[in-house]
Amino acid sequence: MDAGIMNGGASSDDILREIERLEGEKMEIENRIHLLQAQLNSKTALDASRKEDETASCPKPPANSFRNGDVSGEGLRADMIYRYSRHLLLPDFGVEGQLKLLKSSVLVVGAGGLGSPVALYLASCGVGCLGIVDDDMVELNNLHRQIIHVEAYVGKSKVKSAAAACRAVNSSIKLVEHQEALQAANALDIVSKYDVVVDATDNLPSRYMISDCCVLLGKPLISGAALGLEGQLTVYHHNGGPCYRCLFPTPPPTAACQRCSDSGVLGVVPGVIGCLQALEAIKVATAVGEPLSGRMLLFDALSSRIRIFKMRGRSSHCVVCGENAVFTQQNFQNFDYGCFTQSPMSDRSSPKLNLVPESARISSKDYKELFDKREPHVLVDVRPAHHFKIAAIPGSVNIPLSILEGKLSTIDLALEEAGQVSGKHASLYVVCRRGNDSQRAVQYLNSNGFPWAKDIIGGLESWAQDVDRTFPIY
Amino acid sequence: MRLTLEFGGGLDLLCNSVKIHHVDVDPKTGEDKLSMRDLLSWIKSNLIKERPEMFVKGDSVRPGVLVLINDCDWELCGSLDAVLEEKDMVVFISTLHGG
């Protein structure tokens, strides 16, 4: 506990944060106790001789032996039979399927909206070794869809949070926490330790990187994506099927890559796709059923429609999995995926544009000053109408960028009104969420009759940070 | 020729946010068949209301767009040269990356 809280000089925010931190720690300790109790309960002489190693890896069990004491030489232990009884009752799955599952290892890349149900289901159903990789922290605005995380873990590692939740559901499986971003530099090392890989990431460069890595290491890849009210799902590089690059040899233009943090996502949509990813991972790991290889599933939540279509096969020209491909592990490690896709390996960072000269820009603090001095002006908010409804600076006028061109007369009229009240020439300012669209608008306005229009640098995010701390951010 | 066109994965935003379009497209004058190449050019001039570069590149779709003809990847049916028939269903899907 820091000195500020000890000596009573802390704000209530600090105290709340400290309580949250301690609650999180308490939960982790409780999870550990639970885990130890479960271990104690099933402790036998046999288990003692199979003490699992503590390194962050999923070692392959030697041939004809089983891991972790989950499985006895001939079959399932009594407590396992009880735990997984509803699986064992399935004629198509049965003891064989469960034994395969218990011997399998799956890596889940990303502990977000997709990764949440994937990790929870794979842990609860008894995947022998489950690895989770992510370098992100839990944020409050994640919780509506990333159902594996709880409030106590806000501000903490997603991997720690996800692993604790999985342990709480099933303390008998091995969980490996990879608290780092999966990158070309570490991917071969991490992925090589698993049988099946689940892509539950949120960005384009990671998708290419994970697919390439799986091709190089010969791992099947369960790929899911969700945005807005739609989801997509397929299995790559399995049973002779295509890899991600066979389908998308050239990355899309950056402008076509929408992100959940810009476009929004209905919480249950990644949940649906994540559940289906868990299902495909189980099918691939146990060789039960017909995996979604060579086919892709499209989910449209708004119309409650699922479409499954037949995809092209593996491309003989594919630069990674094609007949004459010369893409080596060395090439992979040196490949710049961010540069290849022209987009960052994270959904968090957003590009900062510099489109207009300094003279056509104003800081949010300076704008606040002239606002307080009641300088006659018009503030145009160029965000889409549904953004404007979330929160807006009082007095601002909403003219979305997409219809700005046809609304110049509205701006003229507003300026005239603002000028009349004070008898002075009114100035024109433009704001948006982060300060990119406002520059696009100013660029247009400057060359279409409003040469004095200025954009507010950093948009409403900067307003919330530097001027009005109570202004809601989203 | 009556066709059903569907736009998904955000491509609907380029056509007034309407996902499903029932359209009537005739082959070019002097031709008796309608190819996917002809359909793309028809869509570009008749349905796409903004940012055409988000839909087409050259005479094909931009990278990252999957095209399905009657629930089959168009790469399996001739891509641009695929010949369309009455009541065909053509779907254009932009690949998603979010999660």
C-alpha cells in the first residue's frame, strides 16, 4: 500500500483503486487455495511421481504415457469420469474423445471478446494444456463482451485474469500464462509447444503473422473475427485446406480495416464466434466430426442468419504454403507484419494525422479560454450522429463529415447568427472524437469558403483529458 | 436478369447501409451473357454511393473482399469470367479483423 493511502492523504479514487487491487489479489489467492485443495484431494502416489514442471511450456508427453495424472494408463480416473460424464455419454465423442482432449494442448492468442469463451470452454471441457497469450490489460469498456474478466481485474493483466477464471472452473488442467504480445520474434517458440492454435486477436497484422507461423510449424489454426453485428469463422491450414494468405494474398487498404474501438461491437457477437471457435478447436484436437476447413461461416446477428460457403482450396502460388514457397522460419522472424499491412499490431493505438498547418489548429485548452471569454464562434462537431448522441460539448452543432459538403449554408447561417449577437465576426472551429476527421473537415472548409476554420487538436479525447475531466470518454 | 446482391462486413455502408439488393441487370448490348466483370462495373455505377475504392480495385474487387456466387467462393467458378444466371445470389463480404 502506498504512503498516500497509509497517511490518509489519498483521494477516494486512490482508495477505490487500492480496494480493487486488493480484491484482485484476494481473488488470486483464493484461486490458488482452491487449486491446492483440489490437488490435495486427488493426491495419490501416482500423482506424486508425475509432478508437473513449472516452466511456461506444454511439454509433449512421452509416447504411451499421459500427462498430469488426469488419465490413468488405461483410461479416465474416477473423478475425471464424473467431471466429464456428459461428454462420455456422447456416442460420437465418448471416452476416446475425452482422452484425446485431455492429451491435447491448445494456444489461445488473445484474451478478449473471442478469447473469453474460447478459453473458458476449453478449460472447462478438459483440454490437457491451455496456453493464453496477450499483453493487454483489462479495461472497464472490455467487460461487456470479454466475459472471462471481472471488475476486480480492471487495470490488470488479461492473461492473469483469464487464467484465474479458467483455474476456478477447472483446476485439473495445465494453464500456461504468456504475458506478452505474440510477435514474429517469439511466435515460433511459443506456438511450437501446442497442437492447435486459436486466433482470437483483433488486428490484421497478427492474423497474417499467426497464419504464417502455423504454416511453418504445421499447426491447424482456428480463426475467428467479429465486428459490429457480424462474425466470421474458419479453420486454416488443416486437412490440405488453404491458409490465410491463400485467401488474402494482398492485405486490404488500411481504410478498409475497421476496429471494434471505432465501429463498435455487440458483446454477444464475438461470444457466438468464440463459442464456435472452441467447438472447432475441440473437433480438431480430437479428430471428431468435420471441421470447418475449406469452408467459412458468416454470422449476421441483425438478421439472425448464418451462411456457410465453400472456399477456394490451397493456392499453389501461395508465398507461404504454396508448392514453390521459400518462406523460411528465418524469413518469418524478420518479416515486418505491421509494415506489410500498414496497420499496427494492436487495436489500441490509433493513427494521429497531420493534415492541416499549425495556423489552422487550436488546442483544447486555448479553445476553452475563448469559450469562457464568450468569443463569438461556431463549433462544428463532425462525428456521426450516433456518436454525437453519446456526449458533446455544449453549444456544438453536429454536421457529420460525410454530409459536410451539402451543409455549408448551415455553417454560414450559424456564423451569421453568432456574429449578430456580438456584433463581431464569428470564428469557426471543428471537433471530432480524436482529431483526425476534424482535420479532414478543416482541409475541406479551408478551400471552400472558410479559410479561417480551425480544428481542435486531439478532439474530444483531448478535451476530456486537458479541459473537462468529467467529460465522458468512449 | 434478376439477381440478389448482398453486401456484408461493412461493404453495406457503401450502398446506403442496405445489405440486400434485388436488382435487374441486363447483359451489355450485343452480348447475351452477363459476367461477374459486367456485374462489378454495373454495381460500381449503380449501387456504390461513396468511396468506390473501398469496393473495387482495377476491374476486380479490392483485396480483402470475398465474393460468393450461390454460396461458393467465386475463385471456384471463374472469378471475373464467371457467367451469371437468372436468380443467382451474389454476396460481397469484407473480411473482418476485430475480436
